[in-house]
Amino acid sequence: MQKLTIRKMTTADVAFAVELTDTMNWDLTRRDFRFIMALEPTGCFVALQGATKVGITTTAHFGRVGWIGNVIVDSRYRGKGIGVELVKHAVDYLTKKSATTTGLYAYMDTVAFYEKLGFKADSSFVHLVGYGTSFDFDRERVKRMTPKDLEDAISLDKSCMGWNRERLLRTIFKDSNDLCYIARDQDRLLGFIMADWYRQEVGPCVFRPESAEVAVNLLKAVLSQLNKREVRIGVSENRAEIIKALKKMNFTEEFRVVRMYWGKLLEDTDCLLAMESLERG
């Protein structure tokens, strides 16, 4: 058997990465991989059996927390431990970058695989799909995010999540600032929501636990901007009232995933309504 090696992904590997994820119908494009490679230039990897590319994984580093995104092995090379080596390589990379916790979202049929590698299940998320629609929402409290609001959103995100997603939030705001909204009570930021035009995926959505009533208004604001466009969103299963509200807006469940952690478990502060993406937490 030829030796397995794992090296940093380069732009020359993007076509292979897209072709591989297409076999799983993950709907990732060259732009998606360029985005994550720009966010984490040294943290995306390709596995090779000899000279043959056989698998990939991506990561993102947010201070004390790291995130593993895509882990996929060519179907012709599965069952040989390549996926295990990719995950171990990703965890080692993130640990060396100072992460004490590594998280990921596991599809239901891969939970046991990650458990064997030491990951522990935390909570489940429901991934829904629907169409943006023009809604009435509380325009006195919910406003388009400004650069000043972004700074407050970054601070709220840090205090709520316990880790630093500043690079990610700034990138989303730069690319799609007209899909970013905040809710305030006078000068106090209650919550924020972001989305992007390219993937038309809503998230993250973070708010203070005592301000849950603003969440639906934030959703309505961003969905109004995405009017008549297909939209996806991943919501914590604990947010039954939000899932119910989305289903009333004709969203349907696509699949469920389990948030899992390796290393130090994170305390759930009950702030996160919607994930940013499966790839970045």
C-alpha cells in the first residue's frame, strides 16, 4: 500500500475538492473553498495515497476554539483509516494554533465515527430550507447593521459565544452588509443576524438570552431582503419556537446534525439561534 500523506490545500486542489464534495451533494463551489482558504490559509488539507488525491478537510481557528468543516474521502479509498488521519491532522493543527476545544457538526450517520475519535455530542441543529418573503417587522427596533453596529456585534458575539469570530464576522459584513441587521433597546445591542448573497444562507444569529423576542424580527428582516430567493438556515433544536415560526413561513426540514466537541466542552450560554454554516460553526 502506498504511503498516506497530508499536505496543505492549494488553489490547484480546489477543483478536486469541489468534485469530491459534489459526490455527496454538498453544493460547495470553488468560491466556497476560496473563502475558507482565505479565512484559514494554512488550515485546509488534502490527503494523498502516493501521488493520488484521496480526501480533504477544512478548518477555521477562532482563538480558543477551532472548527472542522468538510471531511470527505473518495469512496474508492474509504475504510482505510484516511478519514481518521484527516480528522487527527485537523485537531493537531488547531491545537497547535492554541485551540483548547475543537468543534464540528456531524451528520447523524457519522456521529459514531467522531465519538470513536473522542468527540462528545453537545446538541442538535435542524437545517431548514425555504424562500425569502417580504415580512412586516419591528422597524423601530431592528435596523440595518452599520460599521459601528458591527463593532458592538463582535463584542456581543465574543461575550455570548466565549470565542473570537471577529475575522469571520468582518468578512461577512464586508461581502453582504445589506443582509446584516441588529436589534437595539436604545443604546443596548440585543442581538444581530447576518446572511450572505452568494450562498443565501442565514447565520449567524446571536442575541442576549433575555431578548429572545427579537429573534423572529431579525429573521423577518433578513428574509425580506432575500425575497423570492431560496434560503437555508441551521437552527438549534432547542429553539422549538423559532423552528415552528420558520415552518409557518413555509420552511421545511432538510436534515439534522449534531454539534460535537473534542477537548474542553463549551458552556451553552443560550445565545446562538442560527449557526454561521456547517463549515465554520
